Amino acid sequence: MALKIDESCINCGACEPVCPVKAITEGPDIFVIDPAVCVECEGHFPEPQCQSVCPVDCISKAD
């Protein structure tokens, strides 16, 4: 499974440096998570780090 960033992203950049697998990059409008790379921090942390640092709670499980 992977996570996604929705359109309420404010481009603060807090999520990008905490991703242990570098799945988050800056897109044209908002930050994006590559679903082929995202591991939801399994094997690295007990919870997804991007979700824990996001100030607007715009990161959720991808469909």
C-alpha cells in the first residue's frame, strides 16, 4: 500500500526530508508520493513519518 498527498497540501516541504525511501518529491503544484516507492515507513518507523509531520493532515492511504 502507499500514501498520497491531496490538494490541501500547502507546499511546506516538511514531509520530503523525513521519508526514509525518498518517495516524496515536489510536483508542479503540490508535493507528490510515488506509490511504487512508498512503503508507509514499514521496516523503518512504527508510523508513516510524513503523516506525523504534516501540519494540514493532507496525507492519507492511496485508494
